[in-house]
Amino acid sequence: SSDLCEALAAMGRRLCTEYVDPVTLGAFTACRLIPLDKNPGVRPIGICEVSRRIIGKAVLSIVKPEIQQATGSLQLCAGQLCGLESAIHAMRSVFEDADTDGLLLVDAQNAFNSLNRDAALRNIRWICPEISTVLTNIYRDPAELFAGGDALLSREGTTQGDP
């Protein structure tokens, strides 16, 4: 309905332009916790509610150029046109080059769950201030993660699908 669209837009504008009391955002930042089998081990994946994903996508659609400018070529999934495809072609060229003796494949640890939120929020104020307020509102306090009937607090990392 148009009322729902207007309410989501108003909340998105508020999250982007003013600091909101984190106590009032508990339901908005809470996530379902889904265990993903990584064989070996399990990776916990936080799945946020639809309203949070809609607001996140709307925010990203507005500030995409600023995020691309801030990340440059370092983040291939920050809306860079064919970013991942370019990385694949670059690796293929290196692999097929006669001067290449070998390649080292490193399986990096789960970046979503290892990010230090305090450091990231401090850095984002300087690197990409356009999204600083919304990220501060979402990540300055731990979010509740619900698995079955239990709740855990998420103090580090980000939620997949978030700005």
C-alpha cells in the first residue's frame, strides 16, 4: 500500500539523516540466524527482515556513486560494472601467461562475521560520510540474532544484504 511505502521511506530518511536511539531500533536490527553448512564447520548467517532490506536497497540506490568512489577497484561487489567478471578474466590471463610459475589460492575467513564494527564506523565517517549515519544507526549496538527459541547478540561483523 502507499501508506507502507511512505512509512518505509520516512524511516529510511530518518535513519540516514539523524541518530536514532538504538533501543528503539531493536526490532529493526534483529535477525533470524540460519546455520550454513560449510563442510567442515558451520557459518552463521544473519537474515534481516524485509523492511531492513528494502531500506538498505533504497539507500544504496541513492549513494551508489559515492560508495564506488570510496571503494575504487578494491571492492569488486560494490556495484562495479562487471567487477567479478573482470577479476575472473584477470586471473585467467595470469594463469595462462607463460611466465606464471604458479598461483596461490587463499580461502579468506568469513569477512561478514570478523569485521570490527567500532573501527569500521570510525573509518566510514572519513571514507564515505554519505552512509555514516545510517550505518551508525544499524551497527552501533549489538543486534539480536534468533535461532529457534534462543537469542544471541551480534557484536561483530555485518548482516548480508546490508549497505
